[in-house]
Amino acid sequence: MKFVIYITVAVMAIIMPVTARNIHYGYNAQGEYVPTEINGQRVQYGYNAQGEYVPTAIGNERVEYGYNPQGEYVPTAIGNNRVEYGYNPQGEYVPTAIGNNRVEYGYNPQGEYVPTAIGNNRIEYGYNPQGEYVPTAIGNDW
């Protein structure tokens, strides 16, 4: 589910104004703790062609899916913004750009490789009620 949270946050950095925004979480129909709203833009969920419960729209921007070279079903576009992929130093296939915005990475306190910025928008992290390290805000006015 981490990938869904990161891609959702990354997309919001592109389609929203570039000021800090809080990310609101809730539970989806599967009981997973996921982003539900960012700056009033509702994250909608549904089933993809693989039967997985995933984001289908963010605000008015539809999320499209396809297959990566490993055969995994991943987001390929959000609205008019194509999602580009590449390999991180750990060999994981991760988003490297969304639209014209480069995705930057770093390490969280648990040593996991996570997005730290999308374009000029920094991503802030914190802990959810389950103790998971998740994005809590995004923007460039810190």
C-alpha cells in the first residue's frame, strides 16, 4: 500500500498549488489506512483490472493503469500527467517523474527509500495511528 500513498501524494503535488497542504487519511473499503483528501481534493478508490483496490481519481484527475516491465500493474498517468519509472539504488522500480516534475528520493528513519520531493514540492512525513511512517504534508512554503 506504500506505493499507492506515495503516488497519490506525488500526483497531488503536480495538480495543486505549490503551498504546503495537509494530507487527510481515513480507511478505504478494504480497511486500509489511505489518503482520502488533500486540500479539498477527494481521493476516490475502486478496483483496477487486476481486482486490486486502488485510487481511481484524485479530484477530477482520472488515474490510469498499465503494466511495467516486471508485469506489475502500476499507475501510468494521472489526468494529463504521464508517470515515468526507473530503478532506485536498491533495484526497485519506482516513479522518477510525473508530468514534467522529477521525483526525488531519500531515506526515512526506518532506512526505507521514500520520495522527498516532487518538482519544487517537499514532502513532510509523520506517523499514522498504526505507527507507519506516511506523508503528512506537501508543498514548498516551509
